Amino acid sequence: MKKIVYVLKSFAVKAGTERVMSDKMNYLAEHGYNVTLITYEQGVHPQVFPLNPSIRHIDLDTRFFLVEKYGYLKRFFLMLKMRRQFKNRLQTFLDEIQPDILITTTYSLNLIDIILSAKTKACRLVESHVACYTVKKSFDCKCNPSFRLLAVWYDRIMLNKVGKADCFVSLTQGDADDWSRYSSNVIVIPNPVTYFPETISSHDGNDEHRIICVGRLHEQKGFDMLIEAFAFIADQCPEWKVDIYGEGFYKDLLEEMINRHNLCGRISINSPTNHIYNEYQHSDFFVLSSRYEGFALVMLEAMSCGIPCVSFKCKYGPEEIIEDGKNGLLVENGNVKDLAEKMLWMIRHREERLQMGKQARKDVRKYELNAIMPKWHELFESLMKQSKIQ
């Protein structure tokens, strides 16, 4: 039985990455793999998604975020001490488990040098769940030239560390091209859609007159641009409304924008729901207004329910999922007026919208769990075979 160890920051936040990781770990456990999840900042928080009973969960209890409250000098030495603890505790469990495959993600970039240099015969993989350019410090400093040169230097050191992995797995070809600057072995395996409903509500009857959007209430998701776009067309489609599902610190800002545009009752911000597939099926189309994405899994979910998507051509994902005019509409990235026009086109062209939804459901089948996970199995077999040859 092949042994796989996942090293993750935590498994406590209800977000897309955690959901995908749970799907993959459960699939592997159900198909003959011995799976161990090692976290290092879980603490006392419960697992956010259910895991197969055979999956062992270990937390190293090295909560790096706790040192952020101290001054720079004390923080520096505490960080060094905690890194040593992390290294020693991780090594102890790897010695015990003796894994065949060791996997971590770019969310652990600050510790990836320790993870990839651990003493183990396991093949080492790094998964990316965010666009390459967004993990760079220079991305954060793009409006601060005085720190940009230092940030570029820092990025070069940090990102080159992923080159120690035997394989780097990206979600999209566009992002893979970016990461190939830092790793010589980059492949693309998309995220699987979490759930593909076998039957869906018919969209051929009366329209719901409803647009749905899902995501964290964060600048990245661009809901401010969505509100601006709907404000342009609201008077031309008085029966239509927008429902946003998500939570985050941008909620007050977004609600203020809704009030300012007199769109209360037309645009609603709703708490996340465990029944989002039901909400998709009672909507007419989905809008992705993100400034950037790792993959846009929510778009696949919507498409699996037979509704088309209108999306910015942001980096990365939408252009590899949407075939413009066939299963959805693509919008010039960041162009709010173009977004408004494409939304209005979707509203006014009912028959084309319904046809796009049917095509979207067909196209998204290639992202089903049973279609994606064999690619991981093939990758594991290939890496282990190469390792034996060497």
C-alpha cells in the first residue's frame, strides 16, 4: 500500500482549497492509498471537511502566526526557534511513516525549503492553488517602488526553492508557464469539481431572473466591479437581481456601495451555505468578477448545474474553462462596462443562455473527480518508477 503524506498549514478554514484537498485525500484513501495529513497550525480547531476514517491527522502545533504580535527583533528569534521545532517534529513523523509521496502546497512557501529538504526517500511534490504572480512580495509592493527591488530579490530566493521538488503541479497552463521559471518539471492537473449533480432542475421553464456570484468578500473577487456593472444596467432589467454568497472583511464596503447605487433589494449579500448547488439551480447565470484566480472552482460548480458563466479573462482559469459564446461569455479583464454589456446580453438572450447552460454542463464533465484523480495516480506511478531507476 503506497503511503502519501500531505503537509498543509491547516485544515480549519471552509474554503475551496480545503474542500478540494479533502476530496482528493478521501478519493486516494478509498482507492488503496495510506494517507496521512500533517498540519502545523491547526491547533484545537476541528477539521473543516470530513475525512475518511482511515486518514490519520497529525498537527505539529507550530503556530507561526502567534509570533506576529511581537516586535521585529523578538519575532525574528522566535521564528527561528519555531522553524527548528517544525523541522524536528516533521522529521520525527516522516521517519515513523516512511512515505512514498510527500506533498505540500504553495501556501507553505515560507517553509517549503524545510519540507523539501526533509530526510526521506519519498518523491516530493508541490501543488499550486494560487496564481504564481500573486504569491510574490513584489505583487504586494507594486504601488511602493521603494520596496519593490527588495521584494523582487526576496521573490527570486523564495520561489526558486520550489525547484527542489521532483514535480510541481499547477492548475492551469497559464500558471504553469509562470512557474516553469522556477521548476524544471511543471505539469498541469486541474482541480476536480467537488460534486457533479446527476439530475438538475430544468431551466427551460420560467426564468428566476437571478444572477449568482460566490466567493470571499475580498478585493480579489472583484464584487465592487460587479456592483458597478449591475448599476449600469439595473434600470434596463428591473425584474432581475444579484445574489452574492460569501463572507469577509469587505462586506461593509460592498454594502455601502449597494446603498450608494440605490440597489438594496436588487443586490443581496448572503452568508455561505452548505446548499450552494441548490442556489445555482435556482439561478439563470453565474458571474465571476475576480481580479485574479487560482482556478475558479466555483465556476465549474455553477456549470455542472447547467447555468452558463460570464467571467473576466483574469489570470488564471476562465479562458481555459469557458469557450466564449458557446458555454459562457468572456469579458475584457477589469473592464466594468464590458462586464455590464455581457451581463445584459445574457439577460436579453434567453434561448442562447439556455443553450450555453446545457453545453456548460456537458463540458464540465471532464473535471469530474473520477476523470481528474487517475491523473494523480499516473503521476505518482511515474515519479516512483523514476525514483527506483535513479
